[in-house]
Amino acid sequence: MYQEKAKILWNNQAGNEYYRIGLTCHKGYSGAKPGQFIMLHFPGRMAPFLPRPFSIHRIIKTGGRTAGIELLYKVVGKGTKMLSGHCKGDVVNILGPLGNGFIFSNHYKRIFIVAGGIGVAPMLFLASYLKTKGTNSSECMVFLGGRSKDDLLCSDDFLRMGMKIHITTDDGSAGDQCFVTHPLETALERDRPDIIYACGPLEMLKCVAGISEKHTVPCQVSIETVMACGMGACLGCAVERKEASGNYMHVCFDGPVFDVRCLEL
Ligand SMILES: Cc1cc2nc3c(=O)[nH]c(=O)nc-3n(C[C@H](O)[C@H](O)[C@H](O)COP(=O)(O)OP(=O)(O)OC[C@H]3O[C@@H](n4cnc5c(N)ncnc54)[C@H](O)[C@@H]3O)c2cc1C
Ligand code: FES
């Protein structure tokens, strides 16, 4: 885990409310796993007191060496609004990589990736990681859902990796007009995957968890809670363990990726 001042390499708008920010980082991030995150803190008196968590979206490489990380973020409040106003050359404080990350097994051949809205942020890193593990991209299917076409990000990146992609929107402005879990269940009934990886809004994750349970398909989900420290010190990110009332896990420390069977979503 590295605490450092990171220089902003770029901070480009990627849609109405979305941005991609490149940050310099310690070379130790070459060992970061998809699903891991950083805590980002702004210097300055006007900045929010608490740091904000963001998933690693991509490892930036130059000449085969780790030169930085890229985050994909949505402007939702004070901190992300402030971040969107930062420019190339500005400096922020980052702590990471934090958390556990998605677990991969060589037995996973047929893989379903489910991403809702900004939940796609860690999934692009996951997709490129799967490629480095020798996964056959044509056996990976990505289910990408958003409220409207403006909330669909990274579809071209997944396609470039040779993955099949199924797009849905709530308003029908792109892909099928339905929840992303509909094509997921249809595809799963046709040809069962070895694993489902998912990240997105809680309601989506609950539905994915139900589908995985019904069809007894293993499933790992990345979940979000409000976080103050990101490293197990404040105990503010507690979630209850399934079938063990009063027994808590901490999203920043035990997660943010969990086997759905352990979680009371
Ligand atoms: C492990 C982890 C990884 C994350 N990765 C990303 C990412 O890659 N890209 C991205 O855009 N966002 C990500 N988030 C969510 C991001 O941290 C919040 O959107 C951000 O902290 C909001 O800060 P703010 O000051 O702009 O909003 P605030 O003013 O703090 O809040 C604005 C609104 O967002 C809600 N909110 C704040 N924090 C969270 C949260 N953690 N989860 C759900 N709702 C929240 C608040 O309840 C409020 O309604 C991640 C969160 C976690 C826990
Ligand atoms: S955010 Fe402080 S313990 Fe998890």
C-alpha cells in the first residue's frame, strides 16, 4: 500500500457526467488486482475532509513499465465535482492499492461480466486481466447496462478485446430496453458460465445474486459503501455476513469484492 502525491496526467470528460483521470503512481501498482481501489484526497482548505474511494480502471503502461493508473468516475457530489475541475499537472493525494480484488481460477473458462452504470469502472481492468491469464475472449460475455445511452461506457474497449457484449438501457436509447439482468438470465439458461463477476447499483447486484443462487453459478460482486479511511481503521463500512447475524465484515478490508454467498445484500 502506498501513500503518495500523484500528478494528474489527464482529466478528460468521457460523457455528460463521466471523466477519465490519469494519475502517476508508485511502480508497485503493477501488482494491483482488478477490483482494488484507491482513496483519493484533495489538498487545500476548501477540499472535503474525507478522502473518496475509486476503483482502478486501468493500469497505464509506457514501454512495458507501470507509469500510472486511470480512474473512471461519475460526478455525483462535492468531491467528484471538485475532481472534475482539476487539470493536467495538478496534484492529489492517493492511498492504494486497497481491498482484495476479484479472484480468478484457471477453471473459469466461460465468464460473464455484469456492469451497471459506473460499475463498469473496475470491470475493464478485470477484462484485461482475464486476457493476461489466457482466457479465451470469445468465451467472455459482457452485460453492460445503463439508464440511457449516455451511461454506457467502455463498450468499444470490451469489443476490441474480442469479448461479446450485450447492451441494455432503461429508456431504450441503446440496446434492449430492459434491465441488464434479463439478458444475463437468458444467456445463463442457454449456456451456463463458470463464474459471474458483477459491479453496479445495489438493486442490480441483489438481482444478480438471486440469479446466481437460483442457477447455482458462482458469483463475485464488488460493492460500494461510504468509506472514511479505506483501510480497516474506522469500521464505518461494515456489512452483515449472511446467516450470521451480528457478524460483520468490512468492505474496504474484506472486500470490496465478495462471494455473494457470504453477503446479506
Ligand atoms: C470501493 C469503491 C470503489 C468505487 N469506485 C468508483 C469508481 O471507480 N468511480 C466512481 O465514480 N465512483 C466510485 N465509487 C463511488 C465514489 O466513491 C463516490 O461516488 C464518491 O465518493 C462520491 O463523492 P462526492 O463527494 O462526489 O459525493 P458526496 O457529496 O459525498 O455524495 C453524493 C451522493 O453520492 C452518494 N455516495 C457517496 N459515496 C458513495 C459511495 N461510496 N457509494 C454509493 N454512494 C455514495 C451519497 O450518499 C450522496 O447521495 C466507489 C466507491 C467504493 C466504496
Ligand atoms: S472505511 Fe474505514 S474501516 Fe472501512
